[in-house]
Amino acid sequence: MSYKYPTKRFANTLLFLQKVLPAPATILDLGVRNPFTEVMEKNGYTVFNTNGEDLDILPEIVKNYKVDAVTAFEIFEHLIAPFNVLREINTYKLIATIPLNLWFAKAYRSNTDMWDRHYHEFEDWQFDWLLEKSNWKILEREKWISPSHQIGFRPILRRYTPRYYAVYAEKSTDV
């Protein structure tokens, strides 16, 4: 089975990562190895992934890695309690992307994979607040659209409405 890469999203994510954390760097990427892991490695990053552990149940698993930064690309929306994982991270740099809540679309839910569902689809201010409450300070942020080439009202809105939100944050030393 071939995988259809979201090339625009991957390109935007890589550019953001390179801007806030130039290679070479060692990264813990939350979630299992995936096509974007290979993109990061091809661009000079050393990447470790978590092994599919339920991060809601075992948030402390992130403490097992000594890295320059933690990345979380479209992972927090799958967690019931992302606050717990964010508090356990023991490095000082975090690069994360999330899909934004769209008023004209329901939260994503796969009918075939119980893990491929969004418990949260944040508004940007909600994600900012989550990071602030878990002791992170946002230093960079960007939003991206996710245009669709289909016909209809929603595809037109997707050409103008940001779908993804990227942040670079550092752990606050003010505890």
C-alpha cells in the first residue's frame, strides 16, 4: 500500500522546524515512526520516536530520552490529557503542530482505527493556554491553510481558513 504524503503540510512543518531548531539536532518525536520521521532524518536531524505507548496512561515515558528538543506533530489532539505529557517533558524546547478547530467541519474521527481520532481540535488560544498552564512559553507561531481541490462550500473555506497551527516553545524556568 502506498502512502499519500501531505507534501504541503510536510514542507511547511519542515521549514518551521528548520527555522526554530536548525540541524543537526537530536529530537524526540512523540508518536510512532512515520513518514515525517524520514523527512527529518534526511534533513540532518537524529530522531527518536515513542513506541506507541498510550501517552495519556504513561506520560512519564518522555523522560527516558535526552534530546535537544521534543516534537509533537499532530499528536496532542489525539490525547485526552495532553497537559500531563507536556509537564513531563524534560528538555527545554518544544516544536508542535496541531489541527485547528474549524467551525464548518466536525472533529476528525476514523471509523476503522480507534487511535486515529481527535479528542481535541483546539482553537489557537486554547492551545496557547494549555502550553502556558503546563509551563511553556511560546516564542514562535505560524498558521497554515490546507486547501482542497474539491468543489463545494467547505473546500472554498479551506483555501482561506487556517487549518494547522505550529508553535515553538521553551520550558519556563519560572516555576
